[in-house]
Amino acid sequence: MVRIVSLMTAAAVVISASPVAAHARLVSATPASGAIVSAPGAVSLTFSERFAAPFSSVEVKDGQGRAVTLRQEVSEDGKTLSGSFARPLTAGVYEVRWAIAAADGHRMTGSHSFTVR
């Protein structure tokens, strides 16, 4: 009986000691949220952990809600999602929307805006 209780206690300790799955979080964005910048050549989003590139995206829309053409890239370490603009941005407000699938499968989304002077 003591052996069964010991095994159950050990199993409970192992189960409770399992790591809690942390989700990826955005750690930096360029241009930053609310930034006023000269025409940037790209947007860049860096996350706290690797994400699944095939299930992740970034898009930029102008003040009229029109999509801005960009070429999406993922860094070698798998933590930075960026998009290079096909042509220079004109003055105005732009919204960046992103979606990633973290390594644990959790889907994360977010958005922010910046202004080109």
C-alpha cells in the first residue's frame, strides 16, 4: 500500500512539474506602433520564439484600406517576420496586421499603425 501511494505521489509530482506552454509574443516591430517615419523599405516583426512560417503572415494597408504589395520573408532563426515593400510608401497612415502560428500550435494575431511623413 505504501508503495502504491509513493508511486501515485511521484506521478503527481512529474505531471505537475511539466512545463507550462508559453506562447510567442511580439517583442519588437519596425516601424514601431505609433511611429512617424520617412518612407520605410520594409516592416519587421520579431517574436519571443520561433513560429511556423507556412502558417504566418504580415500585411500592410494604407489609410484607404488598400493592401500594400510586399514580399514576405522569415529570418534564419525563425523569430522575425518581415515584408519588403515593392515601391516606396507615400505619406499617410498605414496599418500592419500579422498572424503567426507558434511552435506550440497556438495562433496569435495583432496589429499596429505607423505614419509616413
